[in-house]
Amino acid sequence: MSAVRRSLLLIGLPILIVLGAAVWWLSRPAAAPAPAPSASGGPALVRTALVRTQDMPIRLPGLGAVQAWETVTVRSRIDGQLESVGFQEGDTVRQGQLIAQLDDRMQKAQLAQATAQLDRDRAQLDNARQDLKRYTELVRHAAIDRQTLDTQRAQVAALQATVQADEAQIQAARVQLAYTRIEAPFAGRTGARLVDPGNLVRAADAQGLVVINQIDPIAVSFTVPDIAYAQIRAALDAASPDPAARQAGAADPLQAIRVQVLSQGQTQELGEGSLVLVDNQIDAASGTLRLKARLDNPARRLWPGQTVDVRLILGTRPDALVAPDPAVQRGAQGLFVYVVDQGDTVRVQPVQVLVSQDGLSVITQGLKAGDRVVVDGQYRLRPGMRVAEIQDSKAGALPAAKPGAAKAAAGAAS
């Protein structure tokens, strides 16, 4: 019996402990819910800013690639042995600088041969002309027949043609000799040397000797959606001079449209230039229009092959109504802002936004200049709540406009 009691105790005691814990858990008092904030309590702390008007640049974004303004693959125009090169890899070369020198002994010999041939034929021509003078005098005295005189005249004409051919041959030999000295066609930067001195180069070699890229100025090719063509056309028409000014040599209207180039992700401005090309057709496959800009690049901040973000400045939107981007919220019914009314109470105001740039939203409907909008702390708000300004923070505040700053912003980088 003692063994049975011990077994019951070992089995029943854990069961009783579990049952007791369950009874305590179910019978404990429920925690009181946290009180919800009420409108009757203290005001919600928020940050606000004033809606105002300012001139805003009309920008058209695009994605582009940097290209050399001019590029050339330097090739030999004749066959020959490469004797020397006049550059280092990665050098900046000037126009006319020696790039490569080929073995020119054969070309010099051909030029000397052509020069000697010209001298010989000129001597024969001089002798034939002297004979023609004598024959002309003899015919006047009837000492020889006219046929002999005509034959001599034909010989003089033939020798004159031979001399002209010799002169052309000398010019050709000089051209061939000039081909042995390869010079830079424009100022630019060299790439890797593709052929070392001592190798035989041929005119048919597609590889070439070196590639030279002109990187100052430099070009940026970029695309915009085809629906933007109407905006571009309107900007070009606005910048186009009248017919009289165009005949007088007025500037190309493309140059009046500025282009801003930024690093990919729009974090740093790399340069600003002018538009030089609007392609003559829209790519139907991608639905994009290709454009090209020219930029000065003295600091080498742009490099061929680099992917960049581009902003096309099409003009200025005067007196645009702007609010900070954080003020605009998105709800089930669309975009809205919290407007602070008299008495520091908030209300929900639906708005329409034309574009967002430089941290500002251009408002086309729903607000007016001077409205006070909430830019931080919206998650605490309900319509009709009282609010108070956070005094120690300047974040989200819309800076006061400076005279002339708005128009200058049309050409400034964001």
C-alpha cells in the first residue's frame, strides 16, 4: 500500500500543480486598456509650414549616357612597319600631335623617282619647244613642209601632258609619304595602345592603333517619353527668333534650352549645357525620343560611357503655388493635406499636385498662398484636433522667398 500511495503522489502532484496554475490564469483580473488620446486632452505637437508662391523651373527628366563629343580610331592608310609612337596611353594630345611614325624609306624613294622623271620630261619639253620655234621659222621661209611643223606641235603637247602626269605622280608620292606620319585629328584623350612599335600595320586592319576621344566638350545622349515632344516643341517655338532675326544669324533655338546632368540617383550635379539635337524620329519600339546635349567638361567630371540622370529645362512656371513634399499625404480618396485653421485646429483638405521637385510640390487645386499645413506628425491627427508647433525644430519649414531667387532657381541644379 505504501508503494501505491507513493505512485499516486508522484503522478497526482504534477497534475494538481498544472490545474492550479490554469485556475489562477483564468481567474486573474483583466488588464485595463490604455486610454486613447482624446481631443479634449492637450494639443498634438506637429511641425507646420506656410504655402507660398514662387517661380518654378519646368523640368523634364530623362536617363542618358555620356559620349565623347568626337571620337576616332586612328588607323594607318598604308602598309608599313610601325617605327615609333608619339604618345603615352591615357595622354591628352593636341591637334596635329604625332601619334605614330611608319617606315618611310620606300615612300621617299618613290618621291625621288617621280621627281627625277619630272626633271627628265621637262628637259625634253624644253627641247621640243625650241625645235618648234625653229620649225616655225623654217616654215615661214618655206624650208620645210607644214606637216613637220604640225608633228612638232603635237610632240610639244604630248610632252606637256607627260609633265603634268609627272607632277601628279609627285603629289601622289608626297601623299603616300605624309601617310607615314600619323597625327591627331583633334585634341582629345588617348586610350590603350593597340599596336606596339616594330609590328607591321596594314591599311585593312580594323583594330587601328589607338582610339582618341574628345572629352572637353563632351556630349550626353538621353531619351524622354514620346508624349513629351509637345512640351519640347512648345519650348523650341518660344525660343525661336522671328524670321528676320534668323536671317541675320540669330542663335539656334536649341541652345536656349538648358540641360542639367546629375549622377545616377540625382545626388550630385555633374554639369550643365545646352541642347544640340532633337532626333528626327521617335523610336516606335520603346516609345522614346532621343536628344543630345553639349557640355563643357574642364574638370573631367563626365566620362564617356557613364550613365547619368538628365533634366531638360523647358522654361519657368511663374508664381507657382508650392508646399513642402512631406505635407502631401495619400489616402483612399487621393492626395490631401492637413490645414491648420484659426484656433489651431486641423482639417483635411484634398489637393491636386502637378509635379514634385526640389522637395516642393506644385499645388494646382485645394490650397492658397498663406495656408498653414502640417509637415510632420500627421499620424497623430484627426479632423478637428487642436495642434501646437514644435518650437525647437526647423525641419519641414518652407524658407522665405528671396527677391530674384525664384527665377534663378530655373537654371539651378536640384
